[in-house]
Amino acid sequence: MLDLPLALDGRRSRRLASYPRGAPFSCPEVGVGCAGCYAASPLPAGPCCYLLLQSRLSKGTASTAARREPPHRWQASERGSPQGATVSPLLANLFLHYAFDLWVQWWRQKQARGDVVAVRYADDVVLGFEHEDEARRFLAELQERFKRFGLELHPEKTRLIEFGRYATARRKWHGLDGAPETFKFLGFLHLCGRSRAGRFLLTRHTDPKRMRATLHRRYVHHPPAVARALGSTQMLPNGNVLVGWGTSPYFSEHTDGGRVVFDARLPQGGENYRVLRFPWSGHPYYPPVAKARRHAAGHLLHVSWNGATEVAQWQLEYGPTPDEVAPQRAVPRSHFETRIQVPAGAGYARATALNANGEPLRSSNVVPLE
């Protein structure tokens, strides 16, 4: 649904109407760049917009990330774009530019006698009209225009109000009590106010509804963590919650009931903007590292591969020369660094990382056994 708060501003009478969100459009023939956009009303539809959107989609400038589809895979939809998808604002702006913006410009130049002011941010729009009769005519014609694209204005959220420097005086002249009506736009409540000199002043206040929050769950850290800013929460697949404590150097995992099952601290002075936990696999670009030292029964080969997450075993290889090392046996990976016993008499040795299926990943350097 479209959300078009329509503010009607005028010299003698200020009228305001707001247009709610409507159903997602599905008409592929939206007049884009057609000559009729500047010549007639309502505008004739054409295939230009469909071709433009098709071009954008084929170039990969839009994504269906909200559906967790790979970037190269597109899924047909008969109900519009997915909620929260990156393609949604792109399609909405393209659609409204040609279905609404250009039509408003044409209407202002060809149909209006007085001033018409239009301000649009994404799907929020404020329109100001100098004359009340033009505001009402524009509203009726806009309803008819939207019908051409399968849209409609919500009857309960669409309103026409008097607003502006003369609104208070006109309300008194009509015998109405109270201050002029207000409207909300982009998170601010707009009111008819007065300056210290008594002149009209458009006043803005933060929308009170945006300043309220409902507490659903409470997670507490011990010792107490006081964060001046930042911080994050992440719902984990097992139902737990991962909490990043912002400017405090902590991050912890809590059960649904609030019990702490994991707690960590960053180095002194550390802070986190956001903490996220996901399964991942590390594949370092550098090979494993092996070092040898003498042992009572021969040598010990110390091998590690910093950052690799798929190593399950180490395969020991040794021989009389660097070119003659051959596989001998496999030992399980042990912590960060694994120690492997090499028998006496071997001249050179190395280790090869194996995954859980026994497949080789990468070999270390060949080290001499002196």
C-alpha cells in the first residue's frame, strides 16, 4: 500500500490530506517516459517501465535477499516484492516517479490555478495546495488515476485538513474550537505554532509513538555492564540470544529464560558495535606450519594451521630426502598445535591436513630432522 501524507498548503486556506499504503502494484504497463505523461490526464500506460525494470533485474542491481535465494536466482511473485527485500524501495521509487511524481508535475502546470507544493521521500508524500477546491479535485483525480494501476486509497487513513497560518482564524470564523489539526510526516508531528513575535510558525515535534518501547525480555550481565552506546542482540537457531554489550567489552549468550551459558570479554579498552554468531569454515591462503625438535625416541613434529576449521587429522610423511617423503600414518588433530612422534632415522618430514572424510586439504613445509 502507498503511504502518501498529502499536505495542502495555501495562502488563504491550508488543506492537508494523507494517503495510506496501498496494495503492491502488479501492472506491468506503467507509463514511463511516454509522451502522454506531459500531454494528457490520466496518462496512457506504456511498456517503458516494464522494460526498464526488466533491464535493472537482468543486470543484477536488485536482490531477493529476504527470500534467502542465491543472488543469481530469481523467483516469480504475483504479490509484489518480499517485505524487507532490497528490491522493494527500488521498485517503489521507480513506480511512484512515473505513476505519481510526473503526473503531479503535469497537474500542477496544466490544472492548478494556485500554488501546489509536493514533497516525497520514498513512499511518504506531503502536498500543499493554495485553494481548497483544487485540493478536493486533485484528491478525486488521484483516486481515479491510482485505479488504473490497481491501487486505492485507504478510506480511513485518507483525510483532508485545514493547515497553515490562517487555519486558526478560519476555524474561529467557522465556529470551531481548539487548535488546527496536525499531521505526521517522517517521524515528526507537524503543528501550527506561533513565534515569539506572534507570527505563524510551522512547529515540529518527535512523534510520541516513536519514543515509546515495550519491554519483552530482560537480559542482565554480571558484573553489571553499562553501555553508553551501541550494543546488539541476535536470536540463535537454538532459541538462545547473543547479546553484545556495546561500549562495555562483553558479549554473552543467554537462554530464553535469561540464564547465561556463554560469557566473553574483549581485551582492555575493547568495545563492540555488533556481535553476530554464525557457522563458518576457515580456509587460510597460507599452508600449515611444521617445526621439529629432538626427542628421546627420535623427533617430535609440531604442526598447526592457524585459522583452518576443517582439519580433523594430520597425516605424517617422512623419508630420507625432501623429494622422497611418503605417507606413513594419520593422527587426530589435538588442540591448536598437534605433536607427532617421528621415528629415528627419518631424514625429512612434513604433515598433510585431512578433513573428516580423510581427504587431503594442504601440506606443510618439509623440515629436516637433525
